[in-house]
Amino acid sequence: MPRTGSHHLEALANEHPNVLTNGELLNPWDTGWPGVDRTEMSDGELLELAFVRFPRRDEKYEVSCVGCKINEPQFHERPTFFEELAAWPRLKVIALQRRNLLESFRSLTQARDSGRWLAPSADGPAPVPPRVKLSPADCESYFRSAERFYGRIFARFPPEKIHEIYYEDLGDSPRECLARIWDFLGVPPHPLSGCLLLQQQETRPLGEAVLNYAELRDHFRGTPYQAFFE
């Protein structure tokens, strides 16, 4: 998926005693998969690691749902993996999205520029990220890439196997969002502790966070992406 707050959703999902998520399966630098070299594994071996031989946590005694994250570029790096994944039995997909892809690209660019991909502990305010300048060509490329990614997901999986969730809703109504996820996964209801509620790194509106916002707004006026600037 594009940058959508998946780490936060994963942390919230892991609060459920019957749910276990283990980070990015196809990211060789993810430290949640100790003791294995995933770069040399076949697609089938990776899926077996994700869903059968997955890393376990001592406090999770009755895991009934296990999952991982797959990001959009990783399907390009392993072009045969998507169909292998889609064929895995009993697979369910949580499709986390942002309604405004310009916000998503702004967040990605800020993270790359600052080297800070996650907000620190909610004990204090997050550092203000740097303002960014985005080129129209890079914006359009990002928008199209996200559209292709989600289009591929929704075209391949039947509706009953996909649960859509929006980053904005997760921030505004986390308990309601998690309740729907528990129902989708078929696990009992579980209260949200409240200790992991979303902390945004960027709180300024797009017009302040993006240095050339007016230029981009004028460039995309009259295009399918005009709504991202309204």
C-alpha cells in the first residue's frame, strides 16, 4: 500500500489477544522476522513463513488470525508474488487507504527528507517535519501508482474478502474502526486500550506543509486529481 499509517493500524490490531501481525514480509530490513534470510526464499516459502511458521509472541496464546503488510513497490520487486498471495487459502485483505493521496505523498516525502518514518511516543509532541516541495510529475506518478495498486487488489479479490478502511477514519474513530475489523476477521470484540491512539507528525494544512501548493493546485485543476486540493 502507499504511505497510509499502516504501522499504527498494525499496532492497534496487535492489541487483540487473538490477532498477530508481524510487519512487512517483503522488507528485508524489517526486524520482526528474526533468524531467517527472507531474500533467498521462494514465494511459497515466504507465504509459509508468514502464515504457518510465523514469529510468535510469548503473551499471545490463542492466535486465530495472523497477518503481515505488503507495500506497493514490493510487488514490482517480486512480480510473481501477488498471484501466489491471492491463492493462499482463507486469506483476507485489509485495504488501508487515504482519501487524499496528496497528503499521502506529502507524508512520504517528509519522511524521506527527515529520516523520521514514525512519530515518537505520545508522551510529548512530535517534532515538526520539514516543509516540502513536490513536482507535478512526481505527484501524478504517485497518484497513478496508488490507483493501480488498489485497482489490482479490488479486481483480484471478491468483496467479501476485502475490508476497506481509511486512515482519516482510523484517526477520528479508532474504536469503531477496530470493531469492524474484529468482525471482519471473525474474532471476539476487544476494547481498545487508548494508549496507542494516533499521533500525527504533520498537523499543518497542505497549503502550509507543501511549499508550492498553489502551483500544484493550478496544475491539477480540471483533472481527476483536482479534489485533492479542495
